[in-house]
Amino acid sequence: MDSITETSALNGNRSDALVRARQVCQSYDKGGAGSLVVLDKVDVTLDPGEIVGLLGRSGSGKSTLLRAIAGLIQPSGGTVEFCGRPVAGPSAGVAVVFQSFALFPWLTVLENVELGLEAQGVAPAERRKRALAAIDLIGLDGFESAYPKELSGGMRQRVGLARALVVHPKVLLMDEPFSALDVLTAETLRTDLLDLWCEGRMPIEAILMVTHNIEEAVLMCDRILLFGSNPGRVIAELRVELPQPRNRLDPAFRALVD
Ligand code: ADP
Ligand code: MG
């Protein structure tokens, strides 16, 4: 770690950004009791090749910001651009992994993953091929016909990841992807993801990850945006100098954990 900077200095003057959120505001009506300001003029950029962490306390508006970037909500103020174009709704270029996995319990692993491609009108044979490749990539080989309830939390989140990656998005947004998992499972999944990322095997260009876990942010991210609460805004930015390789878990030890 080598520098902490005032947020405006590093955050956002380049033109090749994949995501650029400018002055994003979000308020919720409290039904006669005024409004709750959740986001206050948030600026975030995400450049190709980066893993950026959004670190903040529970309730600080991290998920709200992520949803705005994903096009799942239209913020009350400010703009969000993806590849230089305003975000008007969900797009295939931006995929989301949720804390709670958000799988369909009545669908198998393969069907859950294929679903990501159905919306894009990909032909069934191609869908199957790509879904199997994503399942294989994320370490779910052999579980194609399993239902979510038959899987551990870590495996379910792998399905969530495969479903996000199968569309080959440019940007992967992850909302506390490991926080529903026990520490060992979380560590294994983090390590696997970092391995894939460092080996260039992830079909994506950048990751924005929400977390409230500072160690996780430091371990995974090139840049961390510290989010303050009430209202949520970026109060500091930290660049992390990572040792190479990023994977710090010794493979022999890892084999014992698995
Ligand atoms: P975080 O992800 O940092 O925990 P959230 O973005 O989920 O924070 O929520 C920030 C605040 O906004 C919380 O106080 C939450 O209760 C409120 N909030 C989030 N979504 C809604 C909504 N749809 N309607 C009203 N309030 C909401
Ligand atoms: Mg949240």
C-alpha cells in the first residue's frame, strides 16, 4: 500500500473508463417523513484491468450504487456511463454477482447458468456450449445436473459466478460475494477467482467488488474506494501495491483445506 489520496485526485479523469459514475445521488421517500439520502454525489470510475473495491459499512449505500451501475435502478441524480454511453437499464456488458446468490431453486446448475444467455437470444446449442465452459472454468464440473439446494454455499456462489461470466461481460460487479460463506470457503473461492484473473482466464475486463471486509479488499483489489455513511459517498481512495503472485495460499496447504 503506498498512497491514500483525496478522492477527486485519482478518481476519474481518463477517457477510456469502462464505467464512469458521476455525481450519483439516490434518495428514498420516507413516506411523509422526508427523504433518506443514500448516495451523495458519488464519483466512481473503473478502468480496464482493474479490480476496484468499494469498502464501507453496512447501510452506507454500496449496494444501491452497484445497482445503479448495473442499470437495475435509475439514480435520482447524476449519470452512469458504461463504455462512454449512458446506462439506461441492464446490459450484457455488465454482469452482477449477488451476496445471496439469487439462483432459481427449480433449475439445475446448467439451466441457471444458461439462463444468462437466453435473454440475449443465443441459440440453444451455443448456450449449452458456453454454459458448460463457464461451469468448467469456475470449478463446477460434474455438478451440471445438481439443484442449488444440493450444493454448499460456496458451490452456489460458483453458480452465481458462472451465470455472470457466461455472457462474457466486460465488467463484473460483485456485491459482497463472499460474505454469506464461512471463512475457509470464502478464502478458497477468493483464491480461485484471483488465480483465474491473474492467469487471464476470466472473460472480463474489470471487476468492481463491494465489501465491508478490509482484509478482503486489500487482498483482492488494485484500488479501494472508501465509502462513508449517511449519506454514502467516496471519502478516500487507496491504491494497493500487490505482491506477485497475488495468490498467497500455498497450494499444498490449499489441497488440505479442500
Ligand atoms: P449497503 O449495501 O452499503 O449495506 P444499501 O445500498 O443496501 O447499503 O442501503 C443503503 C440505505 O438505503 C439503507 O439505509 C437502506 O435501508 C436504504 N434502502 C436501500 N434500498 C432501499 C429502497 N428500495 N427503499 C428504501 N430504502 C432503501
Ligand atoms: Mg449491500
